[in-house]
Amino acid sequence: MAVVLTTSRDASTRLRQFINELELAIPGAVKVNRGRSGLVELALNALEMGARHIVVFTSFHGNPSSMVIYRIKEDSLVKLPYVITLAGVKLLKDILPFRPILGKAASMVIVAQQGIQLALILSEVFESQVFYGSVDEYRSYDSIMYIRPMKPGYCEVGFIDGLTYAPRGPIIRVRRFKEVNAPGLVVKRIRA
């Protein structure tokens, strides 16, 4: 298992739908309803599931607004030094109101242009290979995550089905991705 996807507390309906769509598009991703659980409890549950990362999505006025990535170690929870701010999200239900039901993806590849640092980070978190070029070359994968630059400082992250090229997950506009010049911060000790 690669990663646990969760939300901040008191998640909106739109944020929960966003997490549901991501879980189907990313192999090995498991959605965990956080409820009132703290980070330590969440990390212990993720360790039991064999996950290495937790991605927490937050919202602003009900819409997904940022993602915070944690690496789980045997005795601690480390917040990775990235600032990832979302500018907007289009859910599958917004794109295709009458879409076919697709099962959970079993394989995924990330396709990006050279120089997009976000692609390397997402590759590590979602345990998927990054390739540079055209999505046309990767039809053998269930899910293709593409990352493409938009205007300066923005990029788009989307998911398409490898067989049909139909949308397979949400389209995410990333407004800012920044690596903070600091090592990962140990935010919680989960075992003494």
C-alpha cells in the first residue's frame, strides 16, 4: 500500500467527493475518514495498513485548497517541507455527469514535462514512475496522471484512463508548489 488520503477535520461534501475520486484513480491509495482522530492515531492506523505516506487535504469555503504530506516512520511522523496550494478542482461529476463506472486503478504512471518538481514529489508519495513525453505512449496503464504547466506558477494535475483516454479522476489546478529550505520536520513522536 502506498498512501493514506484524508482530510482536515469537518470536511465538506465536495472535499470528501474529491478524496473518493482520488482513491479510485491512484493505485494503493486508501481513503480514511478522519473524524476526530488526531495525527498520531492516524499515523498508527496507517502504519498498520503498511502505508508510508499520509496526504491531508484541507479546504477553504468547502473547496480543496491545499495538501500537506507526511512521511510515516516507525517512531515518528515527519511533515515533508513542501507548500502545495490548490487553485481549483474539477470533480469527475462536474466533467462527466453520466460517466461510466470505473473500478479502482491497478496501475498508474505519471507523465510530465521536464523540470516540473511536483512530478518527482508525487512520484515518491504515490509510488509511481515519472516519464517525460506524451500520454499516448502509456496506454498499458489503468490510470495516467498527467502534470502540465499552465501560466507561470501554475500547473494542472489530472487523471485519464489508459485505455479510453477518458477522465478517470479530478482535475487539480496547483497554484503554488514550493519546497521550503528546511529538512522534514518531525511533528509527532508516535512511539516512545
